[in-house]
Amino acid sequence: MPTSITTIKQKLDSHLGDSLTVVARAGRKKVTKRRGVLKETFPAVFVVDLDQDQNNFEHVSYSYTDLLTKNITLKFDDSAE
């Protein structure tokens, strides 16, 4: 796991357009899994376009600190992250 926000952003920049699964902690013993495509990265957040078959909304954004603090994990289809 990268140890700084800049390294997380650089790693995500190399995966733009790739399919992924976002596993997010949603509270006590609750986990949400969403499938989508990494669409854009910004200085503080990144955007995932979600599969419309499984979700009611089109996009979701997360901050790099969510990855740093392990509130979410990303699993890319082409490799194990």
C-alpha cells in the first residue's frame, strides 16, 4: 500500500479507464461493493463511473485519504492491487 497521497494519485493515474471494484466500509460490520471504471483523478479526489445495472447513480467520488486510511480498497480487474 502506498504511504503518501501523491504516490496513491500517481498509481491511480496509471489505471485511468480500467475496470475496478470498490469495497467500502459503511459502518459497523457493513461493507458495500461497487463495480465501475476509474474515470478521472483530481488533486484531492478520484471519480468512478458505476455500472448502471447495479447502481441507482452514475458516479461516485472518493478521496485519496480514504485509501490511505483503508476505509476503502480498490481491486482492479487486470491486476491485484
